[in-house]
Amino acid sequence: MYEDLTVPIFLNSLILLKHKELVSCVGWTTADDLYSCSDDHQIIKWNLLNGETTQVAKLPDDIYPIDLHWFPKSFGGKRQTHAENFVLTSSDGKFHLISKTGRVEKSVEAHCGAVLAGRWNYEGTALVTVGEDGQVKIWSKSGMLRSTLAQQGTPIYSVAWGPDSEKILYTSGKQLIIKPLQPNAKVLQWKAHDGIILKVDWNSVNDLILSAGEDCKYKVWDSYGRLLYSSQSHEYPITSVAWALDGELFAVGSFHTLRLCDKTGWSYALEKPNTGSIFNIAWSTDGTQIAGACGNGHVIFAHVVEQRWVWKNFGITLTKRRTMEVRNVLNDAVDLLEFRDRVIKASLNYGHLVVSTSLQCYIFSTKNWNTPLIFDLKEGTVSLILQAERHFLLVDGGGLYLYSYEGRLISSPKVPGMRTDILNVQTISLSNDTLALRDKSDEKVIYLFEPLAGKPLGDGKPLTHKTEIMEIALDQKGHTNERKIAFIDKNRDLYITSVKRFGKEQKVIKIGTMVHTLAWNDTCNILCGLQDTRFTVWYYPNVVYVDKDLLPKTLYERDASEFSKNPQIVSFAGSQVTVRRADGSLIHISISPYPAILHEYVNNSKWEDAVRLCRFVKDQTLWACLAAMAVASKDMNTAEVAYASIGEIDKVQYISSIKDLPSKESRLAHILLFSGNVQDAETLLLQAGLIYQAIQVNINLYNWERALELAVKHKTHVDTVLAYRQKFLDDFGKKETNQRFLQYAEGLEVNWDKIKAKIELEIARERERAAATPAVRASVTIQR
């Protein structure tokens, strides 16, 4: 089913005229205050709250401004001391450091010819300028030259910093060039357009690059120079592009044209204002409005409205900057939500709507839209809202804040040196008992926190992978000890692992390749993803910890070629998956509801109902899921039935032999062996005092050295180990070469009758002990 959503967001635009000549550049100092510079030499401040405009400064007649950029206000939650200044580049070869009041603090001779662009890095520790002379120069924040990074033969029209402030992106005719600051580092260069490139922007959150040129196209690239989207050819050259701070949207400006686009490139909305060319676009810090510098002396302001949020039977639309419309599709009831300030971010999930405005946070229950819980925000620049069933997370420039749905601050987890402003839904995930986030400074590391305490989980060690991690997602249901995290790495491999670490090593298991996007179900632990040209559902991902052989049998796959290039999973609620295609349209995929029902039965230990469901549905996938679930829950009767139904006769026989073992400890240990957890099985047997059984487990697995080590340590069954070892070698016609075995074999006679008698005695003792102390023995459990 296709749903056309090519225009879910519109631009409400307002054009104001205060300049007499072409406006070359604009920049926001707060979410409501904008500065604009023009060829009429005026610097004007615009206040959107009261509609006032003020002339801040009048530049000398020989200075024509070209570009301006405000010093970054904060970094990693710290306020910057120079934040009241901006850099202004001009046609006389200089850049000027100008204060908020319009006073020129410093003018620096920078280039031969006009300085075409200037940008502060994210930390505010360096400034890059480019000019008509084809040079790229790096300056200190006080205006001292540090280095000339590059020298081209053609003018450089635009420049941008990489997300880590370690690389510079700049234009060179039809080419784009990424040059690291480190000397002798590899330079990346590629032909990006068929005409001169006029503007570039590089987003720090999604790591994507925008370019626009005289070939009348705008394009989206990844940081390796791979083309992700190319627009149709427009009527006129594209003169400006700019990312919103959160990386979800970008704006495009051309002659009489203003366009709003999704990060994947497709267009949400198009306006045709009478402005001439829009030479520069700036997004406000809260991402709700943009300003454009227009060729006919206008400054255009546009507000993002008509955003939509959907959950179950509720659809919510931001109709105005301060008004939301709630529609219940079951009874067509409509509620209007009015806010004191403009809406910045919102999230609808788990029966609650969370809305952040510029000053406050509102929490609505879907059962009652009339009386929201309201609390004040420290900062009005919330960049992300993430919801779990019991609480939600607010992310702003100052940090991470976890709140209950009653509006109570639960905790504020902290990672030293982390830039919270670049976190997005791919790099942070929340469940009822875990908060996971990937740090930009080391993309191989996932930090795990306990939400209620705000402290690192377990021993405090983060989860480390061998390659960079691109996307993470926590499952939402089940016990804390069984919480799983799925992640996609740079090679597009999908892995799953336990959040809690049991034992020395954390088992990280690969369950998929070429996975581009993934999502957990909101009601049970089912995972779905788009895998190359297939849509895949892992009905029971935990199967890899129980019986790896069953993994292919617990999957549902279908062709996904209809989704075209770069689709994204938007949500996975109930039995419906929503996928957004590269052109912006939504596709809804329905999967079988039976696996979710099976999960519910198993979670409530309704094994008979689970078996009945499988018999009713008659689906091998469901039986395979039940087999793994039963083994994980140590219900071997159900496991035997399920394995028999999928024709795994050898495993049925092994389970039958487990059921005949004399003690509960032996049965639990062999269940762990069945799941491949040899170390856990041995530990359990040793803790229960079943030394022989621990030795026999290692003999059966041909772990000869470990079997001998246990026998020597506990001074029992050394002859048993040597006897089985000798039999093994004789079967293959080999001679003993291991010095340790040769040493213990000296002077020791192997008598199979004595060994068999000892083994029978051990089994008899185990039966007696199990019969004598059933209550104590029944309490032994093992955690995986």
C-alpha cells in the first residue's frame, strides 16, 4: 500500500524589505534574532518576536560583505566566551571580527581579491577562509594565521568543516575536495557537478554533504564522495544550500525559489517568492525557521509547519508554529493543542505525546489531551526526544536528561567530552532499563547507562566493536538481564549482543550482512531490517544464544526491490512495518501476527497455549522459534515437541537423554552445552560438586588438556581421562606426543573395569544426592 507524502511539510514565508541593495549574507545569533549584511553597507538586526529592526553598524563604502558566520555558542555543554562575535568576509580581501553591538574588533588582510567564505569550526578554536585567489587558510580565533592549507588555480566559492573539525571541504570549479588538517594525509577529490560549484555544507549529525552549482542541480553525498541523491535540473543555478542543525532537513535557494528537502534529498515543499536569487540561507538554532539573503534587497523568513506524527489510531499535525491538531481516526474526534511558545520538537509513542517548545516541555497522555504536565527547560534548543515505555529522554546542547511521564527528572547521564548536539536516532537508543549511545570521538564504542541512576551499567566498561558502528537499537521488552542491543557496523554487518556482561567476554554475534536500516518491535523482541534487496524479519534474534543452527529457520524474508534505493524503516508497531522510500512515499508492510502472540505466551510461561498455536498455524518458522524459546527457558518437554515438529531428530534424542540425567544440575549443564555454553556448563557442575561430570563433559568435547587439569586438581579420575585419551588415539592410529599426558601415564595402569565401576558409582551418588536434597538443588540457576 502506497501513501503519497511528498508534501507533509510546508514553508510559511514572510518577506521583509529593509536593505536597499543585494543582501549577501544572514546569520542567527539566537532563535529569534537575525543579523543581515548587504551591499548597501548596512548590518541590520531583526527581532522576530517584536518585529523590530535595528541598524547595528554602517560599514565603510569600500567594504562589500560576502559571508558571515557566528562564533559557536556552546560546545559539549560549555558556554563560549567569544560567542558574541561573528566573522564577516568582504570584497576587499579582509575578514572582520565584529561584536554583537556592531563594533569591528579586528580586520585582517587575508586574501588577494575577495574573501568568499569564512567558517568557525565547531569548537570555536579555528577559522577557515577561502577566496578568489584560490587559497584555503586556517586562522586562530583571535585572527592569527596558522597555515595555508591549499592553493588552487581557481576561486573557491564555499567551504565547510567536517563533523570532527579535522577536515575541510571546499570547492574547486566543478570539483569537491576534502582535505584533512594533518599534513601528508590523503586528500579526497571528485567531480561533483557539470558547472561551477557555488555552495557546500557538511552536517555534523548525519555526516552528509550538500553541494549546489551552476548546472542548476543540488546533490547529497556521503563523506566518502559517494552520490546519494541528485536533483532534477532546475530553471536557474542553485545559489544556496544549508543543513538544519539536527540533519533531518535542508533548504535550497535559487532565483525566485525556496525549497525544503528531507536529508535523503526528496523535496517536502517548494515556495516561489519574488526575491531574486537567494544567495545565503541560515537555519535558526532550534531548527524551526530559516532566513534567506535575497538578491533584490529582501530578507525572507520561513517557518517549518505541517509536520506529522502518527501512533496507532492517532495522527498529530503541527498546523501553526504554536498549534497542533490531534485526530483520532477511530471516531474522527479532533483536539486542538495550543502552546505559549513555538513548537521545536515532538515525539508520539507509548501512549504519550512529548512536546518541547522554546521554553517548556509538555507531556500529554493519549487518554486525555486537556491537562498536560508542563515543566520549564534549562535550554530551549532540544535537538532530540526519545521515548521508552516508562520514561523519555531529552537531548540538548547542554546534556542528556531522562524524565518520567509525570515530568520528574530521573537522571542526567554524562560522558566526558561528548558532543550531545550531534546525537541522533541512529546513535542513541533507550529502553526501560538501558540507555545506549555511540560516541562520535570513537565510533567503535557504545556507552551503556542505567537510566534510573544515570550511571554506567555493570562494571562501567563500554561495549567495544572491531570496526566503526553506524546504527544502534535496544530491544524494548523482557527482563533486564536479557536486554539485547543490535547494531550495524561500517561494513553493513548486523550484530547482536547482551547489554549485561556475564563472564569475561561479551558474546557479539553476527546475524546479518548488507543491512541498511533496522528497527525493534514496540511490543515484543522481534527485529526487522532491510538487507540488500530483501526485507528480513528476525522473529527470535535470541536464537543465536540458544541454537545457532535454527537462525535461518526463524527468519521471514521477502523481496524489497520495490522500495528502490536507500529506503528507511520509520516504525515497527504491532504487525506493521512502515518504510519510507527515497522519493518520500511511505510503504506499509504487514507481517504475520502469530510470532508476537507466541512471544506473549512464552513470556507468560503458557507453554501449552504456545504449542496449540503452532499446531493451529502449521508454520515451520513458528515451531523453530518455539524450540529455541523453550530451550532458553529450560522447558525441555516443549523443546522436544517443537524440535520433533521441524524434523530435528538428533536434537530430540539429545533432549530425551538430558531428561534422563539423575540431577537437576546435570540437566541444566547439558542444556547449557546444547546451547554451546561450555564454560557455563562446567562452572555449574563444579559449583555443585559434580567433578566427574565436569571432567566427562570435557572428554566428550575432546578438551583433553582441560579434562586432565580438572582430574589432577581434584585428585580424581586421572585414569579415566588417560583411558579415554588412549582409546581416542588408538581409533585414529596415533601415538601420544603430549608430555603432560606421558608424564601422568608413567606407572599408571589403565583398567577399564575399574573405570566403569567408578563411573557407575559416581552416577549412583549423584542420584542419591538429588533425591536427598531436591529443594536445595532445584534453586541452582545459571544466567547467560
